[in-house]
Amino acid sequence: MRRRTSAWLAIVLLTAGCSADDPRVLRGEVERLIRPGMSMTAAEQALRAADFSCGPDLRGRDCSRSRSKAVIITCVQRVTLIPDSSGAMLAAFDMPAKVACLGSP
């Protein structure tokens, strides 16, 4: 029984390190969804289709989503859409260097 419990614990610990908090994985996903030069509307729609919620930000539109990586750990992934001078096209996007997680050890 102890060996089975140890194996289960090892599986839980391995899966706890999933990609919810890996900024490189998130950046790759976002780069597949949006690109500078596309309309702000299309960029926001693409992120919303990937479960992001978007709202106003001082620099443009702030989009975020929550991802659970273990029973007690939730990570908030954020992307800021920065419009060009006309406000209609995506000039760039910005992401924090780290994904914020609550409940992590």
C-alpha cells in the first residue's frame, strides 16, 4: 500500500509542474493566436476563443484567464494588447515575465 501511495504522490507532483505557469508555453500559444498588424477586434476575438476575458487597460486591452494546475494552485495568465496610433490595429502585445499563481508552494 505504501508503494502505491508513493507512486500516486509522484504522479501528482509531476503533473503539478504543468504548463499553466510556464511563460514560454503561454507566449508560444499567444503568438499562434495573434500577430501585430491584425485588427484589435480580431486579436481580442482570438484570445476570447482561447478562454481569455478582455477589458480596458491604460495601454490598450488587458486579457487574462485562469488555469488550474493542481487541486489547490490557480494561475492567472495575462496579455496586454497594445493598439497602433489609430487604435484599430494591434501594434504589439505585452506579457509579464512570470505567470502569477496562487496556492503554489
